[in-house]
Amino acid sequence: MSNQLLKGKKGIIFGALDEKSIAWKTALACHAQGAQLVLTNAPVALRMGEINKLAEAVNAPVIGADVVNMDDLKNLFTESIKHFGGGIDFILHSIGMSLNVRKGKHYTEIDYGFNQKTLDISAMSLHRVLRTAFEMDALNEWGSVVALTYIAAQRVFPDYNEMADAKALLESITRSFGYHYGVKKKVRINTISQSPTRTTAGSGVKGFDGFISYAEKMSPLGNASAEDCANYCVTMFSDMTKMVTMQNLFHDGGFSYTGVTNAVIEQMEK
Ligand SMILES: NC(=O)c1ccc[n+]([C@@H]2O[C@H](COP(=O)([O-])OP(=O)(O)OC[C@H]3O[C@@H](n4cnc5c(N)ncnc54)[C@H](O)[C@@H]3O)[C@@H](O)[C@H]2O)c1
């Protein structure tokens, strides 16, 4: 059902890799709610070609940008403003990558070169995107930026590895830049802390199957799906949430505030 919550709004969606991606579902939801979109991903991801199907479905151009390359980001904003014929109202940052997880390095033995790249791609990239928009004055007043995060920034999930540190940094940048952009132009910046979700990035975490079932049993409402997350993003991009900024918003079926559930106790008693 569409309420046209985003009618007239223009947004950039980072990170739609394939149809499992949270960014993919969010692009579909924003389109259904009346938004105009530009899609972007790293050139290496664009070569897979999947994103063209989404581009057709939401009637959006695809503009490649490696999120750690400032020239790419400048070009992305310049071309997006040209395409929209004006400023941008919302941005979804849906980007994560851990080199140490990929290479199977244990947290206590991480390679610091890989770690720098992980932090740059998964966290500092939000600063890079915001800084580019800030300097180009690319975002409209009351614009909304959402980045996706995970509760491992607050509590230990051992196999989440260095991504826990990357998410903690991402959430800190959200608060710090949220202050400056709020003062400058009433732009709001928030993170959504999503349940474990079966996507390419999600399934890269060791023991993901056990982990997603545990979260399901530990959440009074069950795990939030990628579609649910997409709908939450729509509300955050809409004017209905215009005074919310600098927050980390848990979207996890209640997982974050649950100590234990009967389902987990029953499992332990088996
Ligand atoms: N899947 C989960 O369980 C889960 C839970 C909480 C939060 N998140 C977060 O959601 C976000 C989206 O992940 P997803 O689960 O949809 O997986 P995904 O693999 O579909 O998306 C990750 C995206 O990051 C992009 N990316 C990687 N390096 C890039 C670069 N240098 N430049 C531009 N883009 C780059 C990839 O191409 C891909 O599109 C991530 O921030 C992830 O950490 C995921």
C-alpha cells in the first residue's frame, strides 16, 4: 500500500548489490512511496549487472562511485543534482565490508592494513559522503540521511569481529556530523540498527545461521526483515519524523532490550 509519503522527494541509495540487499528493498519501498531516485554502488559491484534490474523497476539512473574516492563522490552528487534538477532530500548509506572477516582473521590477530580499509569503507565513508554533500550544499533543508548499523557496536558479538568497531565509529560520526549539519541546514542524520538479515554482507559473518535463529528466539516480535527495514527507512526519510536526529534507532523486534525469553530458556533446558 502506498501513502505517497515521499512524494516529490529525491534520494540517493548507496549499496544495492542484489535483490537480497537492504538497499534494494529500500529503493523499491521509496519508489512505491513516490520518491525519485539515483542508485549508486562501487564499480566492482556494478559489473555484476544485477543493479540494472532494480534501475529499471524504479526508473532511476545508476551512477558508479567507490565510496572511499572523493572524486567519485563529487561526481555522484554533481550528476544527481543535474538529474533531479535540484537538491537532494534523502540518502541511504547501506555499505559494509570487512577485509579481516573476508580473510578469516581472528579479532585478536587482525591485519591493521585491512582494518584501515574496513574502517574507511564501512564507517569513514559516511563522513566522506556527508562532507561532500556539506561542501557542495547538495542536501535540501530538513534532508534526512540514514546509515545502517548493528548492535555489535554496543554489545559483544565475538564473530562480528572488527565490524563492531566500524559500526561504533559509524554511529559516532552520525552524532558528530548530525550536530554540524543540523545547525547548518536542519539536515538530520540517524543510524538504524537492524536485526541480522540474510544478505551477502550478513551471511559473511561466521556462524550466521545459528546467530540469526538465536536472534529470532531472543526477539519478542521475531527478527525484522529487510522489507521491514526498508519501510522504517521510508518513515525516516519522510517529514513525519523531521525532529529525529543524531539517534541510533533499534529496529530489531525488541532484541536490544530483552534479557532472555522463554524460547531461549526452553532451548537451554533441552
Ligand atoms: N545483513 C545484516 O545482517 C545486517 C544487519 C545490520 C546491519 N547491516 C548493514 O546493512 C548494510 C547493508 O548490507 P546488506 O546486509 O544489505 O548487504 P549487501 O552485501 O547487500 O550490501 C553491502 C553493500 O556495500 C557495498 N560496498 C562495499 N564496498 C563499497 C565501496 N567501496 N563503495 C561503495 N559501496 C561499497 C557493496 O557493493 C554492497 O552493495 C551494511 O551497512 C550492513 O553492515 C546488515
